[in-house]
Amino acid sequence: MTHKLYAAPLSLYSGKARAYLDWKGIDYEEILSSGAVYKDIIIPKVGRPVIPVLDTDDGQTIQDTTCIIDHFEATIAGPSVYPDTPKQRLTALLLETYGDEWLVIPAMHYRWNYNEEWVYGEFGATAAPDASKQEQLAIGRERGASFKGFCPILGINPQTIPAIEASYEALLADLDAHFAVHDYLLGSRPSIGDYGLIGPLYAHLYRDPASGEIMKRLAPRVAAWVERMVDVKAPLSGEFLPDDEVPQTLMPVLERMMGEQMPFLQTSADMLAVWSAANPDAELPRAVGMAAFTVEGIEGQRIAPPFSLWMLQRALEYYRQLEEADKSVADEFLSTINGALVFRNFAMERPLAFENFKLGLR
């Protein structure tokens, strides 16, 4: 029996899992998450319609890309996507959080405001691969409508769209400058930070045709990095930069994260504390309300999902558990990043745990 990955080409997080499995040299079979697969396999195993889901060759079911990656990092020998040194490890964890949980905003904006008709066909082809093109388009419109409906609650609206596009184009410029020098974020080996970024930057922003044209035109080196990530030529190869170096070319990316995402996450953590005090025995909701955020000086409101805090918690716990010498190195590094004080002083009353396919308070 081989590992089975239930996934889809248009899925943001499927792209992250697939790229990692290919680099790690994992023997797996990808199974398209059609309507029948959701009904007969995914929902009975996981309890809700979500991808990617991985069935291991020894019968375990794993949901969430970070959990899939961490499973193989713990069980398969060889080079790791987690750097050993404090600055690089912290950078990689932060950028995984940024890609996974923040770049979903431009990913969803460009998908639904630049590629809508094309994506309906993709949804239909995934749900009903044997149907006719016309049938797939009708099915896709029905399935895709709910995803398009997420845009307003993600903070995507006529007031914020110009700022979202300006921020994304600036990010592309920063990453393009970085990839002019380095193959990956931290050297010639992909890190967990690269896998955080590849989800949105591949499945939505490269693969969707109108978005892909924008990326290739504005940031051809970012497009080339996407191609390296998803078309793995040499599994388990490459090295992180020596001496715990974090390239200066990544500083604008980290500062963008600290300026845009980190204040929003602190607001979300404050809202979670209020919610958990008022609902001590309740299951965590997908969001604990609508929180303010600011991009390029424009304010908006979007859902405050506890899952984003679980992702950030990985970086926080790594940082706070460092031994004194490494902690000092990390503090000195963070002091050079504008806005990083919000991360260093981050307050989250209750830690979170993701167990049995559910997020909850520890």
C-alpha cells in the first residue's frame, strides 16, 4: 500500500502538500477530490469537506498540510525543511504563517476578480471529472459560488482591492529581487517558509491564467521559483545558507508581514480571549468575529480565525523556548525588523491544539 493524497490542482493547500511530498521523495498516489471522494472518503474520515487529506501506507489519516509535513519530517530520514539555527528557523516559521494565512487575501482576490469564469470550469472538472464541459461549468458555478462568497469576509471589497493589489505587487517585486540571488528563501534548499508561500503563489496566483500572466510579467523570477517548487528535479537536495544567514533581501518581506498581518493577529488573539472567557466549554468556531486590518494605509474588516493563531503559535513557541544564547541571537535579529516588536510581545492567553482534525484550546 502506498500513501494516498486526496487533493485537487486548483486547491491552495494541496499545492503546498504536493510540492513537499515531491521534494521529500515520498511515494504517493494523488486522488482527485471529486464529489464522490468527498462523500465516500473525506467526510467519513475527517468530518468535513476539506483537502488535502493524506492516508498513510500504515493506515493513518492526516489532515492539514503542516501536519502532513511534520509527519514525514518525523518519520523519514534525510534533509529537513526546518533549519536548525535560530534566525533561519524563526524566519521560515514566520513566512509559513504569512503564506498560509495572509496571502490567501490576494490569492482569493485575483482568483475571483480576474479568473472567475475559468475557475468555474476547474471546480466542475474537479467535482465531476467524467461530465461534459457544459455540465462541468454548471456544476462549477454552483460549487464555486460559496468560495467566491468568502471574498467579502476575507476583507476583499472595492475599498480594499487597490491596497491589496499594491501590496501584492510590492511583495512580488521584493521576492523577485530575492530570487535573483537565491533559489529558495534561505539558500539552495526549500524551507517550511517556502512551502507556506507556495500554496497561494502556485495554485491561485501562478496557475490561474490571468494571475499567472501578472506574475510572469511583473516577477519572472518568482514564477521561476514556483516552477522549481512544483516541478522537483532533485529531491532531498540543497543546503541552507551557512552561519544562520537570513538574506537582507528577505527583510522587506518580513517587514510587510509584521506591518500587515501581525497587528491583525494580535487583535484576533484578544478577540479569542474574550470569546473563550464567554464560552468556556464550547467548540471553537471558524472565526471569533470580524477584526480590523490595514494594508497600504487602507483599513478593512475580515474574519478573525483562530487557526491563524495556531499557525503563529508554532513560531512563538519556538522563539520562546530557545536557550539563552540562541534567544539572544533571535532577539538581535528581530530588533532589525521594523514592526517585529508586536511579535516579540505577542499576547495569547490560551494556547491552541490541533488534534483529531479539530482546533481547540489546550
